[in-house]
Amino acid sequence: MSRPRSAPTSGRSSTAPARGGRPGVYVSAPKSDIFVVLLAVSLGAMVVGSLLFVLIMSRYDFKTKVSANSNVPVRTVLALNTTLPVVAPAFS
């Protein structure tokens, strides 16, 4: 539905009602564009991501504390891991 934008600009007096019984100039309501669609797509992606996060956390009973290997230093873990490739430095 249209809405009034300003006072009437025609020769009619300001007390005379325009169409619909209200004075003023009527303009069309703004329409949705591609950015509204992008907002809806991003909202849907956030909702789906949140639901997947809850499903994954439910596998672990919503526990977030690490219990395995919490006292092992990083150097020991790296030394024991023999699957890492050995890379020569790019500069000397």
C-alpha cells in the first residue's frame, strides 16, 4: 500500500483529502532487492551451521574439556609423529 510522503503539491487545499481519504503525495513502498535475498541466505546458513554444531557437540555430551594427552609437551608430540614430511628451508 502507498504511504504519504509530503504535503500535497497540487492546487487543492491542504484540508481537502486526497484519494483514500488522507492528504499527501503517495509513493509506492520500497521493494526487496538482491541484498535482502543475500541476507536471507546468510541467515539460513547460520541456522544450518548452528544446528550442525549442536549435533556434533551432542556426540560428545557437550563436554569441552580435553582429557587425553593434556600433559604431553608439544616437542614430544612432534618428535613421535613420523608421518610429517621433512621440508628443507627455502632460504639459507
